[in-house]
Amino acid sequence: KPVLFSGMQPSSDSLQLGNYIGALTQWVNMQQSFDAFFCVVNLHAITVPQDPAELAARTRRTAAQYIAAGIDPERSTLFVQSQVSAHTELAWVLNTITGFGEASRMTQFKDKSQKHGADASSVGLFTYPILMAADILLYQTDIVPVGEDQRQHVELTRDLATRFNSRFGDTFVVPEAQIQKGTAKVYDLQNPEAKMSKSAESEAGLIKVLDPANVTRKKIMRAVTDADGEIRYDRENKPGVSNLLTIYSVLTGRMIESIEQEFEGRGYGDLKKALAEVVDETFTPIRERTEELLADPAELDRLLAKGADRANEVATATLDRVYDRIGFIR
Ligand code: TYM
């Protein structure tokens, strides 16, 4: 089976709708056909300050949400990044073949460091994409299902794999990103020009998987639309309505055209009400299952330890080969 690798940061109490639509639903659909590795990337999370107790809780919450959304820990390898030390070890090696200018061109770093200022941004935030490359390359990954915002990082990963292979001999599979057209970017409900993100300044446009249904319903009912009144997909001129249509389409598995037809001549309020219902139907079982899983943290930790054992086996084999190639004696 081809290998799939992907991950999310445990940087919030709940995943958000963008994570769910842009990544998690793809993961669930793909896990049958791939040897899949799903990682909770806590090493990435500490590139910005984290409260230790919260980081621990959020790590379990993120893993629980993977399982609750349909990741099967018996079939796929589900693990926590810090439990597999090969990630940091390979990241160091990759750091040494990455150009400073090359790393400086990563747009996510530029955005985040501009927001916080150069001195408030850690060197870890700067080398973050190189750690991500290590995550992916350790497992000889073929496919990386992610949202649009990770495209450039997967491109860097490909460049580093190719560079290492040509310098030291064939070692890594060169991976490909899988970015679903149409759902690669879910937008903020209050600011449909910006991607939905847990680090947005206001939470008013952010839908969280674990929020109570009434909180989510209110946010959807208040979503920004436009004055034109027609329910029609037009990303350019009607970003708010188009975002609502996209979300509705993904969660129901229906084509946008069929939804436009259903709502022809009706108001935005009707679309929002219908959407709130679908989101509730999707997230309520996930929320309930997450709470069940979190009620038994020992069992959850045991599942994650088992995943880490499996991940360690594969990752260590790759790291051994890398160390041989670069001339590290043992
Ligand atoms: P993170 O934790 O920010 O997001 C997790 C996944 O959710 C996707 N995503 C979105 N997709 C569509 N619309 C949105 N508004 C939206 N917001 C987030 C992201 O694209 C991502 O797929 N660097 C990664 C984590 C990572 C990783 C990896 C991913 C570390 N190592 C190796 C893949 C492979 C990140 O910060 O994702």
C-alpha cells in the first residue's frame, strides 16, 4: 500500500471546521487505501508559547477528535510526534541542507513573524517547515493530504528530499501533496476573504468541532453574506455565501448546483438554518465520542503509545539509513 502522512497541531481546545473539511474528512476517506500515519504535532505547537498543562490536555483532545471523526487506530498509525525522537533528529539533518534564503521565503513564517515581531518569533517557528519535512520523509510518504495553506511546506519537503537524494544517494520517497479542489480553504464566517483559523483575532467567524450546538448555530446565523440576496456560488463577488455553500456541500455530499436549485428564490436565513442543522448533525456525534474517549485518558494514552511503537519502527529504519549515508559512525 502507498504511504500517507498528515498531522495537526494541538494548539487549541477544539479542531475547527477548516481542519475538519480541509484535512480530517480526507484522512478518514483515504485510510482504507493507504498505510496511513496520523500525527499530533506537539513539537510544532511549541514554536509559539504554550501552557504545559494545556498542551498535554490539548494533545489528548486532538487525538480523541481524530478517532471520534473516524480514524481507526487499529488500521492506521495514530501517534504523538514527541514520542518518536527520530522527528527531531532528522529535522536537524535537514536543517543543514536547507538554505537560509529558502527558509526565509516560507509565507506562513513571514505572516506569523510579522504579526508577532522578529524578537517575539522563535527560531523554532522559522525552522518549523523543516521539521514538517522530517515528519513526512521519515515514513517514505507518497501522499500528504492537507489544506491549501500547507502547499508551500510540502513543496519545500519535495525539494529537500530531492536534494538529499542527489547529494547522498537515493534515500527518500519524494512525496506529493493532496489538496482537494474546492475545499482546500474554508473561510472565516465573519471575514470570508481570510481562511478560518484558530489563531484569528476574533472567534465570531470560527466554527469549532467541540462547541455546543447553540454556540455554533448563532455563529452561522450571523455569518457575513451580501446585499444581493441570491443564493449562488460566486467566490469573487459573493465570498460569504460561496463559503456557506461549500461547507454545506461537503457536509452533505451534495453538488453545489443542486443546493443552489433547492434554495432558489429563498433567503440567506433559510440556507443558514439548514447549514446549522447539518453542522450539528455532523459534530454532535463527534463531540459525544470525544468526551467518551477523554473520560478514559489511560486507555487513550495506551492507544497512542501503541501507535508510537509502530511509528518508531518505521522512522528509525529511515533515520539509520540517513545516518549511514551522511557518514555517522555507529
Ligand atoms: P494545522 O494544525 O494548522 O492544520 C491542520 C490541517 O487543517 C488544514 N486547515 C484548513 N483547511 C482548509 N481550510 C482552512 N481554513 C484550514 N485551516 C487549516 C491545514 O491545511 C492542515 O492540513 N504544519 C501543519 C501540521 C503538520 C503537518 C505535518 C501536516 C506538521 N507536520 C506533516 C502534514 C504533514 C499545520 O500547522 O496544520
